[in-house]
Amino acid sequence: MNVLIFESPEEATKAAFDIVIKRFEEGLKTIGLATGSTPLKLYEKLRDTNTDVSHVTTVNLDEYVGLEPTNPQSYNYYMNEELFKYMNFATTNVPNGVAEDLEKECERYEEILKNHPVDLQILGMGPNGHIGFNEPGTSFDSITHIAELTPSTREANKRFFDKEEEVPTRAITMGISSIMNAKEIMMLAFGEGKAEAVRNMIDAPVTVDCPASVLQNHPNATIILDKAAASKLQRDK
């Protein structure tokens, strides 16, 4: 793991942006994308560059089960509004959370990943250490599957919904094995609320109790943190 710690989320995001732009220039073919609040500023920077990405395919980590792509809380909608409509990607891929056969949709998505090996996967992390929607206890061998969302994850995401009961209980997510197949991984984590999960990811043993800890086993993973998220690490800060 290459751990980079910055004074602020803004400085950390700039470092992440520089990496992504460099990979685009180097001819990256497939990029894996995350949603949530953490990568928003990164996407804002990317869409303001007019970078030619006509050679790039995107694959998103996950999507809520039961939300139409036109639903403002769906990740399909999020990606269109925050990034896709501003950039000329060759192809964009987000799981279909309203597919008639969800298991077949998982198989279809896994096939996309096999046909478009991810060169760079961008990750965020939940306060419980989940990556994608792979909650604690998820097998490291898992591929794209239907995940049951924990109460803590639904609690963390309810701020995006009008009512708590509107927060979906399931999602389609790339599995941990699917994520780890990426040639390069870049994890972003900001804020004191992520500090304990960051400590478990970096300083504690690799365990399914903290899915993000599996990144210790990846040959090319960069962890980009602000000082608040890094505040519990056992190192000079």
C-alpha cells in the first residue's frame, strides 16, 4: 500500500485528479468508478478539463436494487449528472438495479468486467470498512452479487433520501474479487468519521470484518487520505 496523507480533502482530491489525468494520458482503457460524496470534487475537476476520453470505458462499482436509472437517488443518475454528460467516454456501465432477473444481471456485469479489465479502480469506503457494497463478512472470493445492506450503511446513506424507509435494502455490487482484479486501485477517504475504518484497513490484520483491509494484498494500491481520516494511524502524521 502506498499511503498519501494531505492536509485537506481539497489537496487530497487534487492528488487523485493528477493520477487519473496521467493515466488517461498514458492510454488507460477502462476505469472503475465509485459514487457517494467522497469522489464528487474529483468528478468536478475531471469534467472541467475537456479531456478526451473517447478511448475510455467506465464500469461502476454498484447500484441500488429497485431504483430506476431516472431516479435522482440512483447511482446511474448520479453518474450522469456528475460526470457522464460532460465527458465523451466510449462506453459507460452501471449495474441495472431494476433488471427482471437480478442474478442474470450480476452475471452480465461480471462478463463486462472480464471483457474490459479495469486499469484503475477508484474506491471510497464506508464507515464500517465496506468497499463497493461489500459489507463486513463478505468473502474475499466474491464476484458481482446482490448485497444486503447493513443498518449502519443504510443509516449513512439516508441523508440522500427524503424518508428513511426509502433507503434501499439491497444493491448489486462488484464483489471483492472483482475489485481486486483491477491493475491499480486508488482509495479515497476523508474526514474523522472514516478514521477508525482507515486504521483497520491499514494497521490491523487483513480480515473480512473490514473488507477494505484486503487492499493490503493488492500489488498496486494507493490510499489517499486527509489528516482527519489518517488521525488514528500508527505513524508520523
